[in-house]
Amino acid sequence: MALNYYQPLFEVIRDKERCIKCQACARQCANLVHSYDEELDVMVSDPTECVDCQRCVSICPTRALKITDNPNTFRRNSNWSMQIMTEVYKQADSGGVLLSAMGNPKEYPVYWDKILLNASQVTNPPIDPLREPMETKVFLGKKPRNVKFNKDGTVNTDISPTLELSTPIMFSAMSYGSISKNAHESLARAATELGIYYNTGEGGLHRDFYKYGPNTIVQVASGRFGVFKDYLETGAAVEIKMGQGAKPGIGGHLPGAKILEDISKTRMIPMGADAISPAPHHDIYSIEDLRQLVYSLKEATCYKKPIIVKIAAVHNVAAIASGIARSGADIIAIDGYRGGTGAAPTRIRDNVGIPIELALASVDQRLRDEGIRNEVSVVVAGSVRSSADVVKAIALGADAVYIGTAALLALGCHLCRSCQTGKCNWGIATQRPDLVKRLNPEIGYKRLVNLVHAWDHEIKEMMGGMGINSIEALRGNRLMLRGIGLTEKELEVLGIQHAGQ
Amino acid sequence: MKKVYVNEDWCLACHLCEYYCAAANSGAPNMIKAFAGGKKPIPRIKVEEGSGISFAVQCRHCDEPLCVKGCITGALSVKDGVISCDESRCVGCYTCVMSCPYGCIVISEDSKVIQKCDLCVKNNNGDPACVKGCPNKAIVLEER
Amino acid sequence: MTKYVIIGNSAAAIGAVQGIREYDKEGGITIITDEPHHTYSRPLISYWLEGKVADDKMYYRGEDFYKENNVDVLFSRRAEKIEKNSVVLDGGDRIAFDKLLVATGSKPFIPPMKGLDKVKNSFTFMTWDSAKAIKKKVKKNTKVLIIGAGLIGLKAAEALHHLNADITVVDLADRILPSILDVRAGEIMQKHIESKGTKIILNTSVEEFSPNSAKLTNGDTVDFDILITAVGVRPNTELISEAGGKVERGIITDDTQLTTLKNIYAAGDCTVSHDCSTDTDRILALLPNAFMQGEVAGKNMAGAEAHYQNAIPMNAIGFYGLHIITAGSYDGEEYVEEDAENERYKKLVFKDGLLKGYILMGDVKRAGIYTSMIKERIPLDNVDTDIMKDSPQMLMFGRARRLEKLGGIAVKE
Amino acid sequence: MLEKEGQIRIPSGCAISGFISRDGKRICGDRIVKSISYMHDRSNGLGGGFAGYGIYPEYKEQYAFHIFYDSNDARVETERFLDRHFDVVNLSRIPTRKHPNITNEPLIWRYFLTPLPTKLASSQLDEREFVAQCVININDRIHGSYVFSSGKNMGVFKAVGFPEDVGEFYRLDEYAGYAWTAHGRYPTNTPGWWGGAHPFALLDYTIVHNGEISSYDANRRYIEMYGYKCNLLTDTEVITYIFDFLNRKQKLSFEDIAKIIAAPFWTEIDSGKYSESEKKKLKYFRNVFSSLLVTGPFSIILGFDGGLMALNDRLKLRSMVAAEKDDMVYLASEECAIRAICPDADKVWSPRGGEPIIVTLNDK
């Protein structure tokens, strides 16, 4: 194109004093930003395709590289920001829907950051997690309404299928196809070592990973990819995906270019065919239909596995959750609007859905008001960024959280939000063999284990400070929370008091 | 004994092992200085690549080392399982180059002596620099 | 306790000491050597003569070697004969042994040449002492005539070149280094050596010597201050043949290095080896070969079981800065790359689906990978020959061999 | 103005004491007053109270309601409610003795009641649930009226003041019972309210409690799903409801309830000290009733019809001593409170965290 209406977003800065011309950057950039000019014996760069994934920066042995924002600016305008203008130019070029990846990056309020935790002073001792037992084990699943007794008077301990977690953290659904096999292996191995669960996402389960079945949640989504008897039987639980926080109300589309042999086998679709997940499940147009699928899956798995229903956090999420709690589902997963994705229309990602904090607070309260909180466990997702977010989520009423983006960060993701290009330089959101091999699961799984261990330690520290030595005593314990800088209405929705009260 | 092993499944062909090796054995205090002014110190590890495969090759520290057995001067010797070269005794005859089945004997820049991997026992690096520098655990130091 | 006796003090003898001590730390070891020196490296004499290697770097093993390995050495004593289980020394002393190794090496061969007895400064070039003798006589512009353009003669020429001697090499053959180079490689090397100022006269021998000149068969006369004869070597086999052991061109042993005599082993340049590249028996007068034979002999002498196999002729050597590595046999289908201008030459020889031999000149990097193919008889079917021809690299082998050799994982192909 | 219990959650430290005669001998109330008085410094004069069991043998078939009224209007409205739901067998002011340290007293009334059969039948509830609902109703709905005791053949006596003064005020020397518990309160940041004093009671369950539980809101939000209203926002209240829920409604034994409220740590459950079936049960409890785990420091004495139960938090972050002498069992925050009334106990020990002491009448 002779006219460039918009400019590269980033600038490559190379410190010539530090650069030793090892060419690692050139060898590692799938976007071909760097190259070596043999004739001139210099490293050169073309930032046009740079996505600021930081791979080159990370691998440079002399820290000679920096990627910065392109200082080139359009004339400043508080209404028409440079990004909005650029998007208009792009659409004028392509005539297409804008695509993005990972979670909503816009400056909406982050409620986690407006909630503060309590700690014990004087009247009640903090507990030192290094000296005293500190428990983070949780169970997910339906609880019986009443204790039943055997004929001999002993307690009947039979219970609905349950997931047992060593710590209230699970890895979110990310399909094989949207992420690489090595990323999946890392998640699966980490979940197994940690005593938690990872989630297949909607892409089926690769045969190599059946051995991780006891720590696997298998997902059934609207495309029904890779769903068959063995798949359902292998998982520890089955999740029906009704929606996703990053793109509520729309389906998914994995381009045929990514449907290579293994993925085609795993998804049970022809090689090279686009994998399209419809917006709705075409057998679920109502809550009654959902109940049918829940029970179909229970039948298919002989009532041995808990059924999870995952929904996106939307405006009437509390009422929807109430319906799901009465549908026979054992666990409700709610995904907030900051949840990640491998690809979503930008406008949907950035403008649809509600924050998980508010959704969680209203769902938990609604279920309690209706006396059905014990019918289901509540798992929340959609940008749980730290152990503090986990603690706040549990105190608001969640049984556990799903982490997706944080897990990917542990694997190297730098949130360049270009998953949809399939050229992930970190070997995560790609199927190109030379890129996939960049994620060695041996390293990946250990980093995930480290992350969750670290969070678990921190959760225990925070619990100990509150004088709580078992996570169940934190769940729904909103007295441990105070809002800061929140309006009356926000406090009311969150069910917490303001700091100082 | 711990040895260096490579796993070609994880080799990214980034060639960083070569640079870390060269720098560690260059005598320079850091990598920038090792390569300053266009210097190209020679690594004792070599990444081979072709048709989508890549892997690093360096001394296997064989139990029956043909290089040591064939050395005409006694410059090559085995200590605690590590084969190293006393460059002051090497005359650059290259008998070891002829003997090594892995091609892991490297000829010095001035062609006067040979150089080889000694698992970084001599250069104060502590651990083999290639292992430390490999970004993807394609090179590991392990007991097997 | 076993009594070990070793005749000889070079690579094979040292290999034997190390081999014995791997299994037997107790038994007494006696080395008998007719030289006065701590074990030194014979191939280094040219480097010593050139001045590249100082006295203290001549030694093949450190000065504590005998002590650390509990070895008695009888310096400057000749073993005269083997009788029953004893070695008889010059002067009649007898050294009894339970196990004996004969590692007597070889001696220079001096053909009958007319008038040679008139030449005062006539030398061979096999021992440190011979090198020392030459060094005393050589100054700048000393005229040196070397008879023989083989490995020893040219190594001597190179050393003397560094001492600024005026050198002429004469050989009866039509090319230099015929034992290791083919014609084309010989030409490149000859040109290289001549370019450094050394005169090489081929197809020629000495008709008659005067004290300081030689009349050649081509009619020329070459004046010289010193003469070095390096036309070949002969193995020292007499001790064995006289004791009734089988000797052909060299001492005959099995692959444990046992001679045909009970408890008597032999190793090194005095023995006949089996060349697996040609499947023939021949003398392989190479230091690595000598050491490894000695080591195998030593292990067997100490009661362990070891075999010496996969021997091939091979040479890594350089002349006047131009390096060559060669190995195996040159009988077969050839692949040749030549860049004479840059003094580069590569020849690979294939036969029966195997790599049989090679010549690398100039760029000798990673040659051992080719050597391993010859010695291990790796079928070319399992090798990417295009990659192999390009340069020696592990990439040419299949994944299984790579995993095994580099990854330490045994995998079936 | 400072907020009172029910408007704000007030943590408090405390002293507790209790004893029981396993043979059912009726013991004069002055003994418990003496016992608690020895822990004077554990209270700050902002609350004291007692529960006596077996004190109303002449009305043992009736529910004895003790009610605080802020005003006569509240009493009239409450009595109207009571008349609608119960046959009121007897009503009177609770006899008190003027005491210089006990001031601002509300109207304190006592009723002996039997549910009206017609009302009970139409409610489709069992009798105890019916009574409990009525109590919760009055406390939740009728402003200025607070039922602080509602069991049969037992009664709670409490006020703002030091416990020994409260005992005198209520003339406890005129009552005799087979079991007594007492509480001296040390609330922080409140003037204290009569209703907020301990014991807290529902039906025959009474709790005296020392501690401050960190699981409060988790427990509260759980138990409120089952029709309870935690109006006082106190630990004692929520613990009482938990006992009522698990014992009366879920029919679990007090031993099992201890395994829920002060559940063994997982490390202990998995340590191999339990049988497989016990392990299964412990796991079941920790799963199903996870929200009823009480964390943070507490020592409690639960009074119930025919017995006492003492329990510490599982880390034993609060003191609790037990003693035995003949048929008597004593429980108190400090040993001095036991020695004061039983100087020659056969056995004195300190129960371990989470290990319940349950004592029942021999004929029960």
C-alpha cells in the first residue's frame, strides 16, 4: 500500500553497545521483525508486524532490546483516541470485524482493587501459617439438604459426585487448538501435581492426556467437538459451556488453518475444516433444555461425575444462576467480562458483560436468599490476577476460582493479545511446530506449580492474618471485606461495608 | 556422574548456548565484553540444524574417551569424569579431532591448539554455561 | 601378586600400565627401556626440534606417573632375550615375570646406499636423542638433505624449516606422503611445502654419497651439511621370534594382544594389527593405536577381558601449517571436493554401502564423525549422505543414534 | 450514639463457668455465682448471666419464656402474640433484688407456655420448631421485646453488670438446678445491652462463650439460609443456632457436632488414627457442613436439656479447665473458678482443642 493510514504500534530499540549480533532475536521472532544483514554485519528491524510479545527482549542475552510504544502520534483528541482512529482506518481497509484476543483491556473499574481485607488485632489472634496447620482444601459439588442415617443409626456418608481441590484454584477452559499441545500438557501435569483440575476447553482431549483424566474437567460446548463416550468418562467432571466472559452471546471460530492432524483427530472434524461453535447450543433454547442436557450427561456418566455449567457474567446473572442451581447442575462457573479468549470480536470483548466481582456477589446472595446455595458450588473466573483476588472472591462467596490468563502468564504469555494470528512466539497460542516446541512442558508445568504454590502460600498468610485457619471459614465471610472508594450501590451489590465502618 | 544431555525436541535453534559457551570460555567478564569490537570467540558447543530439527552437540565426556587415549602429548586427561585439555601441552596435531565420534573437539582461533568442553569446571562458571543459558531446557545436566 | 614386566616405555607401555592398574593395584610392574628418559611422546620430537615444545613438555605422562602407578623402571637397559618366564637383560640380569608385554616399537630402516659410510653427519629421526643430535648440528642456513618424503621425513623437514635450514627432500617415489595421501592431495601438499622454500625432488634416489654431497640418479648433485635418512621403519620383533613366537611383518597377536607365546603380550608399532577398513592385517604404526593396544594388553594381563577391535589406519598431521586428517582405505567409489587455491581438499571413499576412508585437507573440523562411521561400519542407508558430504555432522544420522549419543536415551529406530 | 448489639458486630472477651450433677441433684444458684465471681477480672461489668437447668420442676412441661421489654407497649404487643399462639399457664415479673451496680433495667417478665394445639397443627411444624419460630418472630419483629430464654424447666438470667452482681440481682440463691452455666462479659467498644449478655439461648440450648470467632460471617450467612435470624450479630448467637440446627434439625449427636464445629485438621484425619468409616464421616462433615466450621478462638459451654457440653476451638486459643468430683463435673475458663466451689476435685484437666466434653444426667 502506498499510503499508510496508520503506523506500527511499537518501536524496536536496540542498544548497539550491548548487541553482540547473536541473532537470537531474529531466530525467535515469528513476525520477522528482526533480521541480520550479513553484508553490513548489523542487526536490523522492521517494527511493522511487532506485537510487543517481548520474546526477543526476554531471550536477548545482553538485554540489548526494548520494545516501546511508537512515539508517533495523531493529533491529540480526547474523544477520538489514536486507537479508535486506527481501528476506523483498519476497518476502512479491510471491511471486516475487528478481532482481538485475551481479556478486555479497557479502563473499567477493577473491583478487586477496591476491596480491602481484614486482619486480627488483640481480641483475636492472627495465626502463623508456618507454625499452625492452615487448610485450603475445598470440595465442589452439591451438598445434601439433610443428613441421612443408616439403619444402625450411623451417618450415611454417601454424597453427590464431588471434586476435591487442594487449593481453591483451577485452570480455566482453554481448548487444544486455541492453545498448543505443550501448553495443555503443562496445565494437565501441573493440575495433577497440585491436586487441582484443568479444563480441556471445547476442543476435546488429546489421547496422550487421557492419563491426566482424574484431574481433568472435560468441556461440552455448542460445537460438541471431540465429545464422545471415552471423553466424558475420562474426565473428573463435565462442564457445559453456555458462555464465555470474553464474548458473551457469541460462539467461536477456530480457522481451518489450525486444524492440523492431531487437532482434527482430537476435535473429530476434518483436517483444514473451520471449527465453528454456534452462539447457542442448538439443543438448549431454555432452562428446561439445559436441565435435559445436564441429566443426559449425568446419565452418560452414570451419575458419577459432577456437572458444571459455565456462563458468562451478564446483567441478570443472579437469576440465571438460580435457574442453573435448580437444573441439577452441581457447580456453576461464572466468567466475568475480563476473561481471556484466543479470539473474539473486539467490540464484543470490550463492551459486553459485567465484572465478575459484582456477578459473584449477587449470585451468592441470590442463592442464599433462595436457600439453594448448597445445591451448587460457585466457581468464578474472568481475571483473577493474584492470591488477593482469590481471597476476595472466596470471601465474597465463591467456592473456588478458575485462572486462565494468570496460568498463561506463568507459561510465558506477555499479553500481546495477538493469539488470533496463530504466531505466538511463546509457543502457547499457536500450532506451528517450530513455535510450539518453545514451550517445554517440563518447564511449563513447574512454573504453573510454582505459581499456584505461591498463591496458596499467600492465601494462607492472608487467612492466618484474619485468624482463619481453614478456607471454608473464609467462604462467604464478607465481614472480612471492606470497600474503598465505592458508592453505596456498589457496596450494596457487593454486600460489604465501606472501610472505616 | 552428571553429564550434559540434549533433547532435540526442545531445541529452538536460538544458538544461545554457543554464545554463552563462547563467552564463558573467553576469559571476558561478561558477554558484551567477550564479543566487543567484533570479536567472535569460538564456542565449544555447536548447534546443528536442518529440516526442522536442531540440537546442540558438545563433548559427551565418554567413559572410553578416544580423544584422551589417542592424545600424543598427554594434554587431554580425565579427572572426575570430566575430560579437559591442558592447552599448554597441546601441539595442535588434531589427533583428537580425528578421533572424536561427535566432532566435539574445537580448533582454536589461531589453529594452534584444540579446545573442548570441560563442563565449565575451569572457567568459574560453576555450572555449564550452555545448560544455564538454554531457554528451553533442551540442554540439561543430569545423572542418568 | 602378579609380576608384570613391560619391555618398552612409550605409548603402548604406558597404555599397559594404565590397563593393568585399572584392575590390579597391587602387582609389581617393571618397565625395561633402552632409553634414559622418563616416558616421552615420540611424535613430539619434531615439535621439540622446531622449538615449539620445551623439554618439560615432552613427557607423555606427568613426572609422578611411575610413582603413582607403582612402576619400577630400568632405564638404559636392553632386553636381550626371553627365556622361560624371565627377561634376560644386557649384562645377564634376569627379570622374572608372570605376564610380559613386548612393546618394543620399531627402528629406522636404512637401505644400502653407496658411500653412506663416508657421511659424517648422518642421522635418523625416531628418538628424542636423534633429534637432540640433529639440533646440535643445525644452524641458520645449514644445508640438510632428507632422504624420504614420508611422514617422518617431512615432519623433520618442517621442524628444520623453522630453524631456517636449507632443506632438500629426495624420494624415489613419484609423490610425497604416498602412504596417507592420494595423488591430488599429495600435489597440493607438495606445492604448499615447496612454496615455503623446501625443495622436493621425486622419482630420484642417491647414486652415491660423498662426505658432504650426494649424487642423485637424475644427474644432479646436492650438497649438504647433514643427512637425515627417513625411508621407513622396521618393527623390533626379534625378542619374540627368537623366543619362538609367531612373527610375520610384525609380531602376531590375537585381539587380546596375546602373542603365540603363553603369558607374553605385544602391543604397538612392533605388532601386526587388523585393519577393519580393508579387513586386512598390517602394521598400524600410530600412537593412538599403540596406546589402546597396550591398554587392552594390560587389562588382559591383569586378568580382565578386553579386546582390541575396530583399528584402522588414520593420521592427523600437519606440514608447514597445512593440516590433513586421513583415515581408512581409498579403495572404492569416490566423492571429491577440491579448492586447490585455498588448499582445501576432501575425498570420501565408499564401498559396500559403507564409508571406507577419507582425506580432509585444510578444513579438518569434526573429522572424527567420519572416522566413527568407518570404525563402527555405519551403513550409509542410515545416513543422510547429502548432509554427510557437505560436512561431518551428527544431523546426518537418524534420530535414534542422535537420541542415544546426545540424549543418553536408547531408542529403537 | 454508640450502637448496640444487632446494629454492629461487637467482639468480646469473657469468663465462663459451669457445672452439672450427673445424679441430677439440685444445687443452689449461689454456687455458680460464687464460681464466676472468682474470674471478676475477665469481665468488665458490661454483661453477666446464668443459665440454670432443672429450676422449674413445677412447670417442667411448659416452655419458660424470659422476656426483656423496653416498654409496656412492647409487653402488650408481645403478650397479644403469645396469647394467639400459646396457652399461657402462668405469667409474672421475674423477681429481682435492687442492686446498686445494676441499673437501667428493662421490664423482665416470665411466662410458662404451652403451644395452642390448633395453631401448632396448622403450622405443620413440630412443637419445638413452632416454639423456636415464635421466639425468632418476636425477637425479629416486635420492637423493644426480646425473648432471652425459651426452654423447658430451665432459665436464663442475664443483665448488664458484673456476673456476681447479676446473680444477686436475679436472686439466684432462691433457685436450684442440676446444672448451671455462667458468663462474665468483656465486650469491646460498647456500653452493652441486656439482651446482648450471655448466655444466649434458643429453646433449651444455651451458650456461654469466650472468644472471637473469625468464621462469623461465613457461619451466619450459612445458618440464615435455614430460617435463623442473627439479630445480635454475636458469636454466641450464631453458635447457638448452629447447635440448634445440627442437633435439633439434623439430629446429629453432640459428639458429631464437635467434629463439625471444631473439625479435626486434614493432617489429623489423614494421619491414620481414625478407622476408615470414621474418616469417611469426618470428610463428609467437612464437605457438607464446611460452612459451619468455627475458626478463631473460642471456648464454649453449651447447656441443653439434661446435660452440658464444653468445646474449645481446634487450636485451643482460649483457656478451658475441667474437673471432676464424685458425680459433679466442673468447667471453667480458669481453674480458680472451680477451686472456689470444689477445692478438692478428684481430677483436674485441660481439655484439648476440638475435644468436646459432654456430660449428661445419669438417667438420661
